[in-house]
Amino acid sequence: MMLRIKMVRKTKIIATIGPSSDNLNTIYRLAKEGVDAFRLNFSHGTLEEKARTIEIIRSIEAKIGKYLPIIGDLRGPTVRIGEVTSFKVVKGDAIKLKLGNKGDASKREVPVPIEKFFSELEEGDIIFVGGGRLRLNIREVRVEEALCIAMDDGTIEGGKTLAVKGKELDLPILSEKDLRDIEFSIDKGLDYLAISFVRKRDDIVTLKGILKDRGGEKIRIIAKVETKSAVRNLDEIVEESDAVLVARGDLGMHFSLEKVPRLQNEIISKCVTRGKPVILATQLLESMVERPIPTRSEVVDVMTAVQSGVDSLLLADETAVGKYPIEAVQWLRRIILEGEKDLSVRVEGRGETIYDKFAKGITFLADSINAKIVAFSRRGATAGRLSRYRPRAPIYVVTNDIVTARQISLLWGVYPYFVEGVDYREGFSKLIRLLKEKGYLSYGDIVIYTIGLREGSTDTVKIEVIK
């Protein structure tokens, strides 16, 4: 019977685990400071390390009384540098990209293990290394190699990503490594899988089929929108996925930078109006990788995202490799709370079912009579519908499924309460008692109860004054 958390903040915080945070003490502190979910990046580290991290998160979950969903981020069709000793480059240096798994740093060779990468290259192309921190300009393309000039000072390291500006390589959406990571995710009971560089609906359908065939159909799928194809096919991707992640860093490598803010707003708006949970990621508090306070522009950026109605904000390097992971979460929480003061996100839903409209009516009623919302949701559909309309009051949700409790923890304004094996009447009774004990409900408060009795429905409502 969890629910010992402060029930004020509606926008959720996701933290990426990495060398700076992959230990019991730091993960515990991150969760206590406000992290609502943890991201494991399968592009880095071993499965043995991931297994240990999962054990730590699950143990902390029980200890602090807070459901902590775990997101596995699949590598997807990315191109990465092979094995090579790290070396510095200076603007103007000549670099050779060469087909193979290993390179010679003394010869300024950068190994690329994917042959198709070279067949797509043309003279004049710009290569982004490691998310764009270093750019290479292609001067000559040969058989299985390319000569280029560094456009910036930077570092070449094995494992860093390579992306061609404005181009998408025609690679399978899931690699053999991804399939192993999917199997691991199913075995370890992860709550979400993020599919990288999704291009169309069929990419998500492919992952769904694999999950179903291997007994992992409960895992929800987050589609990462980061390419031109994804933007072009956004409607079908939003419809097919369980959630959407706006990966602005990669969008910035496929679109002109000045277009990224507009794309961000369009993606968020489309998700919010269609009731699809949406996560914003990349460089939210990037300066905090090296310093203990954010810049003013970062604060404004986060505040703007909160007021646009995103469900969650994701910290990447800030908590994975940064010097100040705890401080980054503390600052993000502070900015969110400030941004949510007098926040009013009025959602004009599109494609609403009768159950969606029923949930909309409940949230409007709750706002008009200043009522708390208490719901029963077996699989999370009712919780999702209520969250969609962004009510002012928190949404307390009873469920008898632990997986559902974790998954809906990622939704805007939703706070789950898991009670094993009970029906909604007993669940409501226990939740109301706990809310009274914790001071979240008191004499005279109005509560609206709603129940999704049938699978995927929201179809019962009752109003009560607390006595």
C-alpha cells in the first residue's frame, strides 16, 4: 500500500541512469528528490549492469513507497563508431572514416562497422558525431571509406553515434542486439520500451508483434520522434504507440535548428489533444552536466514545456554522466512546481470516444466544484482518459495490477495506489482512509469516484462529501 509521496506536482520527471548515478545511494536520493521513472539506455553498458540496476530500483520502490516505472531505451537503427582509442581533433584536421570494427587512432582512422553507411555518403555531406558536438565535412567518398575535415574541435571515441545531416539510412528498425535487449526487458519485467528512430506505424507494429510472441505484451511502447520520416508520419505513429518522446537533439540533426521549437510544439500539441502521453527530452538542463545551477534560458525552456502540458520531462546526460545528478533533479522539480502555479491546460480533444467524453465531463465537474478525483482502473485506460484532460486536482487511482500502477505513474497528474486482489469498493475504502491519514483529504472535501468496470471503459461516477 504505497502513496507516501507529495501529491502536488503534475508533470513527471524521468532520470537516465549512467556512471554518475548507477549506485544504490544516488538512485535512492534521485527517487526521494522527485524522480518518477528511470530510463536505462541499452546503447551503453552491459545487461549484467542493467540487471543490477533494476534490482536496486525495485528495492528502493518498496522502501520509499513510490511506484517507479523502468523504461528500456532500445538502440535501434543507429550507426556507431567501432573500437578505437579516443583521440582529440582540432578544427581543420583530416579524418578518415573506414569500414570495419577497429580503427587506428594514430592514423586518424574512425572505424564504422556498417557498409550501407558508406553507400549513402556524398561529397559535401555533414556528419554529426556524438549528437552534434563534433561535425565532419565529407570531402571525398571512396570504396568503403570517406575522407573528411573536422568542422569543430572535439573528441573521437568508440561507441559514439554518427548521423548524416538530413539523411536517414535504410536499416532494419531492430537489430540483433535490440532483440536480445527486448528479451532481457521481458525477463526483467520492464514497464516501457522506447523504440529509437521510428519512421512509420509498421515499426511499432513490428515491436508489438515481437513482444506478444515472447510474452511481453504488457510492456508499453514509447515512440521516439527524431527523424523527418517520423514527423511526416506523425499521425499514425501517435495512434499506434502508447506514448511519444520528442527527441529534440536528433530532430536538430535532421531539421534546421530554428525549426525545432515549432516541431516540438506541434508534436506536443498533437499528443495532448489526442490523449497520448508525451515526453520531452534532450538538453533540458544540459549546463548542469558541468555546473550546479541551470542557465536562465534552460529555466525558461523547461517552464515553457511544463506550460505546454507535457506529461514528463526526461533528463539524460544530466543524471547519467553529469557531475550534479541530484541537483539537476532538484532544480527540475523546482521549475516544474513554479510552472504549474495557476497552470490551465484546456484540452480540446480530437477523436474522442464516448468514454473519453465521459472522462472529460468528470474532470470539468471536478474543476467546477473543486473536487478530488478517485478512480479505479484495471489496465490504466480510465487513468489515461482522466489525465488527458489535465484537471486541476490530482488523480488518485486504485488498481489491483502492479504493472498498471507503475505504468500510469508516468501520466500527468496521476498517483496510483496498488492493492492486490481487491475490487473497487474495497480499494476505494482503503485509499480514502490512507488519504485522510496523510492529510490529503479532510472533513468537507468533495470526492468524485469513477470506475472503469469494463475493459478499456470509463462508465460509472459517484460524488461524496468527506465526513
